[in-house]
Amino acid sequence: MRILVTGGSGFIGSAFLSRFVPENPHHEFLNIDKLSYAAHPLNTQALEQLPNYCFERVDLAHFASVQRALKKFAPDRVFHFAAETHVDRSIRMPLEFVQSNVLGTVNLLEACRQFWDGDQSPVFLSVSTDEVFGSLGDSGAFSEMTPYDPHSPYSASKASADHFCRAYHDTFGLPVKITNCSNNYGPRQFPEKLIPLMILNAMEDKPLPVYGEGLNVRDWLFVDDHCEALWQVAERGKLGETYCIGGGHDVPNIEIVKGITKLMAERRGLDSLDHLITFVKDRPGHDFRYAIDTSKIKNELGWQPSCTFEEGLALTIDWYMSNEEWVRQVRTGEYQNWIDSHYGVAH
């Protein structure tokens, strides 16, 4: 089997490749990525010597480049991870999110439609977010039947991408599947996200900025559990269907931050780091609560999270504390210079 992965040098994509490339030496994997700011070459460095892995720098916004990659590799499976994902950045730069998340997805869908030409044996799996559903009140959970109600440019761009995936399935018969996941966390996540930002700031006694009063609720999913769910959906999920993937740990953000300060203080031999918590002005359109009903994927595919939040958070903290070089390169941007000199401009 030939498996094409978009955005495989980013956080979730690299976790997916790091697991499944070594586990499946009989499958070939192609990682296409434009290597934007959140993609780090070190994430997939260990895979470069494996005979079943290859990489090409491709910008999904350039249709001809996507076409060439598909014709050259002839994939049987497409795992579409590539996306701009940070809500705060989408508020500052909404057009970049439309370019990457909407146009990039449509270009990939169209290239697959042309290449597969009605063949129903391949699979196109689009990896999306629970943010497309909007915000919950004090109770309830998102499911596959929840209407879309995006509130940020990021979630609107992902909602649009989801709609195009369904349109290509319904109109052209493209063999599409969609997943909507909750907040991922784990090693190698870019430090603008909540958990790695708090970990790295706590390592250096910097303020831990928390929006509002920290009462916004998110569900947290360990990245390795997410990758396993995606593999199961691609292999055994139904074409044209959506599967919601969550970690079953929906708590206020302030509890997440205090959990991090507790573990970090223990590792640093300190009584507490709670004094670093700093409440800042809430961001515009900040959804109040997310929670995921995972009944469908559990009942149909037998998937459920295997890592508790406490286990996953401890693993994540230990990884960041043990990988200072990765952190340094991300913070200084030095890795971007290496990307430009080694790969040139994405095509």
C-alpha cells in the first residue's frame, strides 16, 4: 500500500508517521509538507533512513504541484493533516487560513478525484477539529450529528474544508472519510499551543498567560491515541462517514495549567509555581466549552483512549524537559533557515 500524508512534519502528522512507518515496512509513505513555521524537520529525522519513507516539499495551495505529487506516488490512502491550526493566528491572518485550509484541501480533493477517476478502493481521510461545531453550554457533547457553528476564522476554514470533502464524496463519489478531534497534546507540539507554552514558560519562571478567568473547557486527547483512531477509521470506517475522536477529559483550562505547575514544581524541587499564573484579556469569539461523544467510533471500531490525561501530561512534560535542542531551534527559528537552505521554496 502507498500512503500519502500531508503535513507530516507537523505535530500530529509526525506522530502518525513516527509510529506507522516503522510498524509497516511493507507500506510506502510519502510525506508532502510545505514546511511552514510549525513544521520541524527534527520531527521526522529518524525516518529519513528508512526505505519505505520519502519526503517532498509541496505547497497544497499550488494545484500543479499537488497533481505532480499524486501522479508520481500513486497513493492508495491519503491522510490529510496539513492545516493552519492556531486560533490566535487566524484572528490576525485570516486569509492565510483560507489559502491553506480551504484552497489547499480543495486542490488535494480535486487532484485525488482526477487521479483515482472513480475508483472506490482508495481512501481520503480528512483530519478535522471539533471547533467546527462552535461552543457548548454547561452540558452536552459534540457528536457526528451536531450542526456546524464555527466562530473563529480557523474553525470557519476547517468547516469549509469539511463541507468540500462531503461535497466531493456526494457529487463525485470520492472515497472520503472525515474525523473531528478534540484538543491534541503530546511531544513535539509547537509551543504557541496551551500545554507546551505553559510547560516551557514554567521551565524558565516566565508568566503563564491564561485567557479570561481560565474557565473555558476543552477536551484533551493524547496524540498517540488520536493517531491510532485515525488508522482505524481509514482501515475500517465507512466511506462518507464522520467520526468524532475525543480524550474523555474535558476540564477548565485553569485546571490544566495548575496540573502543569504542580508537576513542573515537583520536577524542579519547588513548593509551587502557581504564582506564575497570569490572567489576560480573553480573545475574541472564545468558545466556552468543548466535549466529545465518542460512542460511534467506540461502538463501530472498538477505539477508545488508552492513555489517561495524567499519564500523557507527565510524558509530555518529560519530553520537553529532555529535548532542549528541539525547543531552542523552535524558539530561535533557526530550523527555518535550515529548511530554506536544504529544500528551497515550496512548490
